[in-house]
Amino acid sequence: MLENIILWLIITIAAIFCGRTIYRTLTGKSKGCGSCSCDCSETPTSSPPLQQSFPDLTGKKDKSDN
């Protein structure tokens, strides 16, 4: 019996959060553009992806190395 109550409580809480998210999405209540609710006009602070080359472990030589 207690397991059923806990299960329905978890399902109800999850449904409330899902409903809240859908409501905020449809009504435009969130101030941000993503899930973090951050301001989209800010300059991104992340750095560009690193360019990294990996050594050739296959043992084959590139044809341009002739």
C-alpha cells in the first residue's frame, strides 16, 4: 500500500513539473532561450572547440608522404 502511495506521489510530481514546463513554453513565461533561463543577449563565455590532431595508429603511411 505504501509503495503505491509513493509511486503515485512521484508520478504526480513529475506530471506537475512537465505541465509547468509546457505551460511556460506555450505562454512565453521563461525569460531565456534555453533550459537555463539565461539572457540570450549575453556574449557566450565558452571558448571555441579545440583543434586536436591524433596520431595515426594504423601503421599505414599517408600517400602524400612519398
